[in-house]
Amino acid sequence: MRIKFSVNALKALRPGGATYDCFDEGYSSQGSLYVRVTAKGARTINVQFRLKDGKQTKRRLHILEDWLASGASIGELRAEAARAVAEGRNAGVTTSVAKAIERSKRSGSAAPLAVKGATVGWLRDAYLERRRTVSPFQGKSAKTNLRALELMLDRVVRRWGADKLVRDLTKTDAEDLLVHISTNHGPSAANRTRGTLPKALKFAKRSDKAVDVDLFKDLDIDPAYTAKKPRTTVLTSDERPRFFTALKAFEAREDQPRPNRKGGYRRPGIYCETAEMLRLIYFCAARKGEALQAVWGEIDLDAGTWFMPEAKRKNGEHTMDLPQAAIEVLERQRERYSDAGDEVRVFPMLNEADLWADFHVVKEMAGITSDLCIHDLRASRVTQWATEGERPLPEVVISRMIGSKDVKGLVRTYVRDSASEEERKARVNAEGDDELV
């Protein structure tokens, strides 16, 4: 798509079904000035050109909205693009690399990048810069994902050394890194590293063709170092009553001011709301996100059902028949929000961070010292259905109840051992042993 740029023409650019580029017909200097519009609506002003060696590169000049707000003219934008092309061609390296070199010089955190080789320290800085600006993380977990990437790359730099050339890395280096991370941070961290670093290596290969992007393929490493260890933590038969007693005690704090993580205090009712949500998660074997996002339009108290749309679940939409205990929880919550409309959340005062913090307080009040997390409440309920009572429920029935399509996965993931330590020890004894002694 080509148009003659004007302020009004740029304002009129709208996202389509796919990402597209709109080039400026009025730009007459070297290279091409264009606006990229993604399907999600992000709009950036860029210039693309060729280096002296013939390699094509590009530089992002502005986010369109920021440039429009600055009040600059189209003529100034074209002049800026021409300067960027001249600077890039003279430097002989891409602008993102040049930025990383300058940042490394200022911070002293990594050696400057030679035109013929990228260092591990440079790779950390340049790749992070790319994920912050050119290709940022999306969604509500964007900041968390960026922080996790920073921690991962910091570990890589500490293990490999900031001055080591990326082109000199071998599969032995990759194996050593994964073993080190697995030993110190767990197999899941090693798996994330193994899945993420090839993307960073592909980024480094743009500046140094000798980089091996297949560094993490076909490694000779013990599978145990990258094997995901299934969780086994669950509320035991002894801990379950203590946990629900602690929830009642937590509710009794309602007359106390509730500190806010950012200072001040939150609204009255937060203690009750937290306790009610944790009860609902347990009784329905629900995921934390399903309970946090539930709205009143999805709850039918008369029919005793909870409709979970596909957008809020991992396994497609599902209508759950509510246990009587869950109906009582929701009826109490409805009394608190009797005027709430269908689009109002069932637990409007709660967010994930505060729920986690309160859950740890309840655990401490209950005297639970294991690594029990909120998602383990779902496993605790499934385990109770599958193993306790006069007639434990078959896995197929439980799978239909909670909307899980993978019965074998349900058993493997959620059915755990809820016996107390004394009960586990007693299992080695069999009825009638005393008569055989």
C-alpha cells in the first residue's frame, strides 16, 4: 500500500485482518519510509534501507500515536528518516545493534559488539531491547513475562560469561547451562531456557551469520534434568478441616482494617470475599482464573449451574452442576451484591496478587507447611471425589463434572494421595497379619 503521507492520512490508518505496511510516496531519500499497522492495532513509523554490504535492515522511528502527539510535521519526519538511513549505512550495522553497543558502553555490563561477532552480554541487552520495543510481550502477563526473560538471560550471562562470543558456543556449553539451571532452579526453568534461547540465537544470527541457532537440538543430557516433576501436594485428610476452620477465622477479621499492597486500606468485605472464593474453588474443583473472571450472568442459582465460556477456560465451554455447598457460597455472595448486573464479577474486589497473599495467610493460620498452592485445591477436590467415601466416583464421571476432556490426564494430574503420614505408614500392614506372626 502506498500513499503520500500527511497527518490526516496517518491518523486514518486502521488495523485490518492482518499486519500491513503503508509506504510514503513523498519520501525521496535513500530507503523507504513506511507505517506498519498490526492486526491488533499497533502502529509504528519505520524506515528500511540496505547496508553497504547489501544486507537489508530497518529502524523503528516512532510509535505513530506518540509522533502525532508531538506535533511534528511530515517534512521533519522525512528528514529524520533520511538521517537514520545515513547513520545506519555509515555504521555498517543495524540500528538495534548500534543501540545495544551504546547502552553496553554506558553501563559497562557487556563488551562492545564487533561487526563480525556478537557477545553473550550484547545478546542479553539487544534481545531484551527488542522484546521491550519492537516485539513486546502482549496480554495481562506481559510485565511478568519480560521480567522472567530478564532473569533467564542474566543466568545465561553469569554461566557463559558476558564477553564470550555467541558464535563460539558449543553444545557442551548448552548442556552445561541446562544442567546448572535444572540443579539450581528446577527442571521447569531448564525447559523454559531450552525453549526460549533458540529465539535469541536467531536474533543474534542477524548480526553474525556464524551463530549456531540449533545449539539446543540433540543434546546429550540426562532427561531427568528437563523432566517436569508432577505436583503431588494436596490437602490431606488432616489438613482439610484445619483449612476450612482457618477460612472462618480469616472471615472474622472483617472488623480489622485490610492493608493494601500499595498503601492505605481496601474496602470492607474483602476478608469474606477471599474466603468465599477459596471455598468456591475447592467445592467446584475450579481454576483460579475461572473463579476470578466469573460474572453473575453465568451463574444460575435456580438451576444450580455455572456456565463457563470457552474464552475463560482451557478446554472449551462447560456448564457445571454446582454442589450444594457451592450454591450456599454463591447465595451468600449474591446477598452482598443484590443489585449487581449480569456483567458484574461475582468477586469484584479480588485480584490475583491479593488472593495469593491472603491464601498464604490462611495456610499459616491452618498450620499447613507444605508447598500447597491455590491450584492444588482443585486437585484436592478431585482426589476427594476419586478416593474417598463409600462409593468413590469413577474418573470418567469426574472428568464430565469438571469439564476435562482428557480422562487419563485428569488422573495423572489431579488424583493424588490425600492420606496423612500415619495412614501412609499403616498401609504396609494387612488385615490378619497378627494371626500369622
